[in-house]
Amino acid sequence: MTMPATTLDLGRSAFSEHRWSDAFECLARADTAGGLPAQDIELVASVAMLLGKDTEGVAYLTRAHDEFITLGDTDSAARCAAWLVLYLMDLGEPARSSGWMSRAKHLVEGLDSPTAAEGYLLVPEALGALYGGAPEASFAIFSRALEIGRHFQDKDLMALGQLGVGTARLTLGFPDEGLQLLDEVMVSVIAGEVSPIPSGIIYCAVIGNCRLVLDVRRAQEWTAALEKWCGDRPDMVMFSGQCQSHRAELFLLHGAWDDALAAARIAQDRARRGDPEATYGAWYQQGEILRLRGSLAEAEAAYARAGETGFEPLPGMALVRLAQQNGPQAQSMMRRAVAASDPANRRRLLPALVEVELASGDLAAARSAANEFASLVDAEKRPLEAALAAHAEASVLLAEGSAEAALMAARTAWRLWFSLEAPYEAARCRVLAGRACAALGDPDSATMEFEAARAEFVELGAAPAASEVVGISGERDQGTNSPLTVRELEVLRLVAEGNANKTIARSLYLSEKTVARHVSNILTKLAVPSRVAATRYAFDHHLLS
């Protein structure tokens, strides 16, 4: 070949050092100068995908397939075809994906002896079974892929096969077995035994599975590992959006809502630039933040964007309907989703179902859902599950009139949420404890619990929850001593609910300039420096009840 060996060597070196942009530039230059060997065409295809250059990546991988065919290396050609099936599925091109699957199968059928490519071709089939509601079939197919990978000592195929087996076991309702398998596959990824794209797939899938079974500590540990992995590859686009989406969820849990919103928006940007798998989580987490802040219309829009991926944005959308006083629709959405879900997703949805059933007045259904969830909980291994179960139990006991038992369950839930550093959920438990104390004839303890919860909600910017506490505790508007005009009070209430000036202007039929002037006057009159401080003032002076 006539290509400059130094340029090719630089590209290979940059790839091994995770400098994807440099690798792509050098390999592409070497290709232009004199062409690349088939293995390096496959290499530059991976780099293009990692950089979010989907079109170039598919084109290079197609070339690699063709070059392997020319060389008579049918096994490698079939492997390239199998990866094209997966890439094109993710890119939303099912017809092309199906075409490549047919071609790959024909290639494998023409081989004289078994090959690792057969295992790679099983992966799309197994995924189809998993997402098509047939986890038993998926488990069997992934097991075959894992067996083929072990036979040929193909590290990538072994890792993908074991990831699939573990995921299938989780989906079938065996979380401990599934998580053990996933931990094992992560060992090979962290040891550097798996190539970059399968590694990224495994990182993101393992974290998603940990979230699915509510194992927040595992999710946090693997998210930190993924963040480091992405940080060591700063120009990588593929997988980086998913990393930000997982970070957003953890920030949300730990009360860093501004950081969560920022991470969700970065994830959305990365999704647009070449990490489409991040789309659902990025928009769903933004919806969660907006819902908790009381911006229901904006939350609904974010959930709708998440739903465009084909996955239902639940329980978030149902909880928006509940906040909009549309209990029957929320109830219908949750009942349908729970009835149709596999064991792992059912476990994830049950706590929200309890909340919706209670709000809709079906105490028997709420009790049934709470009992089912409690039967699944392993408090020692997954404390977030235990916290959710204790919160659900306290809520149902209160509705049943068992205030003393409800108080014990609420305080158990609070201790668990506190240990998990989850301030919003911990504050919700204090509300339950306050209601139980009030029912037991202990108004002083109730007031203490309500005040502590309200202060936490105000600090977080959880306007709806703070307003609810004001209503439960019987406090009334004391705005008559406020220095604000009636219109300024209206604006302040909308600011405290988390609305932007544009939304406030639309609600009050004012111009944005007028709303901005009102906000400026409010900050001046109250002698506070920011909207957050004004919101805190509003809650402290009972202006929002």
C-alpha cells in the first residue's frame, strides 16, 4: 500500500489512548492517502460512532464488510453485518437493519465451521425478544450467545451475552441473580478486556438495570465509574448523554435540582449530537424536576418528548395528571401500565400506584399494591426499596385510620431516606409523621414535623409540596401585612411555583416586560436578592396558601 505508515500508526496510537478525534483525523487522512486495511476501516467506523458521526460510521462499517468479503474473511464480514444491524436499529432504520440481518445470516450459513459471528447475530434477536415481552426466550438466546463467546474466547461477545443473561433474569423477577451477573460483567469492562462500544453499552445498560430494580447504591457506584470512563474520553459523544442522564437522576434524588436540570439539558444536547439512547432519560428527568417544582405544563411537554422514543413516561405523566386534579386518568394510566409490565417494571411502578390509588379514593387497591411491593423488598440489600415500601405503608395506614402504626412506618421511611441523602423524600415522610401526630392528638409534634418539612421543600424549590403542607397544617394567608400590591402578590405566588416570566405573563395576560418590572419591584420591596429568596419569604410569611 502507498499510505504513509506514520499517519496510520498515529491513528492507531490515538485510538489506543482514547483520543477519538485525533484517531479519526489520522485514520481518515491515511485512508485518503492510500486506503486502509479492512481491520482499520472497521476501527475508524467505531471511532466515527463514538464521536456521534453516525452516517460516516455506517459507511465505514459497510466498507469494512465489503473489504472482508473481498479478502475471503466471511467471519469478520458477518461480524460487521451484525453490528450494522444493531447500529441501524438504534438509528431508527428497521428496514435497513433487517436487510443486513438477512445478509449476515446468509454469510454464516455459507461457512464450513461454527464461528463467533453466529453469536453476534443472536444479540439483535435476543433484544427483540426482551423488548417484545418474551424474557424467557431472550434468556435462552442470550445464553446461547454467551456460550458461543466462551467457546471462541471472544471477550466482547462474552460480555454482551452475560449482560443479556443478567438483564433477562432481572426482567423475570430475579434481581439478586441478575445483579450478580451484571457485577461480574462490569469487572471485565473495568479491567479493559472489552472494546469501547460494547463497554459503553454495558455501562449504560447495567446502570439502567440497577435503577429498574431500585438499587440506588449500585447505580451510584456504576454511574461514578461511567463518569470517569467518559471523562477519560472527553471528545466522545456516544454514551456521554446517557451518563449525563444518569447523573441527573442522582442529582434529583440528592436534592441538587439545578444540577439535575443542567445535566438533563447536557444529555439532550448529546442525544441530538449522536447519543440517541440518552433521549428518553434526558427528557424524563427534566420532566421530573419541573413536576416537583410545580411547572406542570412544562413537565408534561418534557414527558411528551420522552414518550416520542416509544417508551411510556410513567409514572411521571400519571403524577402530573394527579396534580392537575385528574385522578381517574392517572389511575387508568397506572393500572394499565402495571398490568402490562414485566416483574421488574411492575416493581418500579407499584409505589406510584399506591399514591394514585389513595388519591383516587380506592383504599383496597392501595392496600393491595402496598402489600405486593412490600413482599418484594429486600431491605438489607436495597434500602431505597425499603424506604419506598415504608412510605407506602405509612400512607395506607393513615388512610385506614391506624395513626400509631402509620407514625412508626413514616419514621422508618424517614430514617432510610435520610441515610440515602434524599431530602425531598425524607421531607415527604415528615409530612406523613405530622399527619399521624395530629390524628393522635399531639398538635405540637405535628407542627414540628410540618415546619421541618415545609422548610426543606422551600429550600428545594418544591412549591407544590410546600403549599400542600401549608394547607394540611391549617395555616392561612397573612398577606394583609405584606408591602406588596395585590398584583405583585399574584406574581410572587407564580414565581414561587417555579414559573418563568414568560409563563407568568401568559397566565396574567401581561407582557413579559411588565412581569419583569413586577418581579424587580417585589425584590426591592422585600429587600431580597433573588427569586429563590423571594419564594422563601413567601412561604415564611404564608403568602401562598
